[in-house]
Amino acid sequence: MLRLQSISLVQFRNYVQKDFSFKERIVGICGANGTGKTNLLDAIYYLSFSRSYFSRPDSQNVHHGLLGLRLEGQYELQHETRKLVCIVRENNRKELILDEEAYKKFSDHIGILPCVMIAPDDIVLISGGSEERRKFIDTLLSQINKEYLARLIDYNRILQQRNSLLKRAAETGTTDEALWEVLNSQLSKTGNYIFAERKKFLTRFLSLCGSIYQRIAGKEDGLSLQYTSQLLTDNFEELLKATRQKDLAVQRTTAGIHRDDLVFYMDQSLFKTEASQGQRKSLLFALKLAEWQTLQEKKGFTPILLLDDVFEKLDEQRMFQLLQWVCTETDGQVFITDTHAERLQKQLAEINATFQLIELGGNASDT
């Protein structure tokens, strides 16, 4: 069992200093736009991943006009009390401390206190470029497979080195052939591992997404989800050799698992061009809830679920089905934000959920 019992925010986003205690498993957070609802969820996410959900640099999470920030969370994990502190100092140096012991590598923390967030801009997962979908899969796999995370970090480092070599070759007109061979060998070896793990994992995961989509939407809609990779049909090392001239011309590596994607179809047509707004939102929730369910199965306990402004995404019936599932059919802790306290209270009352309601006022700096 995983529970966040309390959190303290110091100089984080619009909070100067604020403490919150969470007494119930279901926590509703209400307030007008700008009162700090999303920032509170992002602080919870920050403690799980040592970074903002919204890809902001650490300096942009510091309260305007001040220097440094501090987040502290008190957790119960599998009946043990855990204390996590994240500090960003004035020089932007970051520290992550679990139970009074500082991490040497932040990547060691990934997956210890898992959480899943669903936010308004997440629709880019459906409509945006392949980078968004790779990031989604990598974030999930990194929480359940430490080796995957280590290899992914290695791959990105080697890829950066190879791209630097390509730029130097374009500037000087010569290539360090020995280094070229070493980087190709390292990139393909690491990339082959990542490809194999993605392929194995996505076979079941995409099937699970389809089942959850049907549960949310109430029908299949001819949905088909596929993993695409150049490595499905070609050998990685041979690909790197074949694309050498192209890579030199554009000064970057054009073949590899950093080009992988998830492709969604509806009745044989591209989903993002044919789907309605409701269908897109249903698929987004299916992907995120499949992530949440997968983490639950792999970890042996339910990760924290952060639902930001979800009432604007789904109609009332789908919202009822979603809340009934995540609030009453699992033992996971759920945080839900909404601008309308009455609407949130009504929805949670309809599913007979016991919940805590936190109402944020106009000044999130109150202590």
C-alpha cells in the first residue's frame, strides 16, 4: 500500500510556504484557476520523479523572485513510514533525500514511489509527435525495469556522441573511423536491448489499452494500436551503415529506436485524423489507466493517481464510470482537482466514496 500522508511546499511555483495533510484515500482539491491546484499535483509528481511533470527546468519551479525550493513528503509504503525531501538550492543544485539518505543518482529513485498523472495538455499524447509517445513508454518502463532505465540513459549519451561526431565530420570533412565503429557498435547493442524490451512489453500493454478504451467508451470503435520501429524489419548495425551518407548530410542519426512510435488506427484510418474529441479523450484515459494498472501489477501495490481537471475531458456518464473504477475498485490513493467543489462532491457522493475536500483560496502563500 502506498499513501502520501502529508506534503510541505516551500517556494514551489505559486506557494511561498504551505503544508497539506491527507486524511482520506480520495482527496478532492478545489479552487478557482490560479489558486495552485495543478501546482500541488505537480509537487506530488515532483517527489516521485525528482522533476516537474511539465518538463520545466528546476529554476522555473521556484516561486517568482525567490531563490531555491524545498518539497517534503511523508509516506506510508507497505506499512513503513518513509520521508522524502527534494531541495533545489540557490545555485540550482538539486538534492533528493529518502529517509535521511541522499541519492547519488536520481535515477535510483524512479519507481520507488510511483504515480501516474493525467493533465489537460496530455491530449498531445494522441495528436502530437512520436517523441511524446516514446517518452510515455520510457517513463513507464523505467519505473518497472531499472536495467531499461540504465540502458536508455546510455543510449541517449551514445546517440549524442554520435551526433557530435557527425557535426565534426561536416565541419572538417574527415571522420574518425575507429570512433565511428565503436559508437555504431555501442549504439546498436544498447538499442537492441531497448527494442526487445519495448516489443515484449507493448504486446500486452497495447492489448490492455484496447480493453480499457472499450470500458470507458462503451464500444470498440474499430480501434487498433501498433508499435512501429525500424528494427522490426531491419538489423540495427546494418541500418547505421546504410544511412551513413544521409546521416553525414543532415548531421544527425536518422535510424534507431529513437524513431520508434505508437500508431493508433480507427477502422484502418489514422485515429488522430478520424476520431472525435470524445474518442481522443477516451484513448488518452485508456493509455494512462493502462499505465496505472500495469504499475499496480508490477509493484504489488497501487501507485498514486493524479487527476487534474478531468471533468472538462469526459461527459458525465464516462466520468462516473472512471471515478467508480479508480476510487472504489482499487485501494489506490487518488487526488482529483476541479474548479467546482459542488460538482466534485456530487460525483464522489454518487459513487459512495469517502473523501477529503481541500478548498484553495486566492492566496496559496498562506501558512
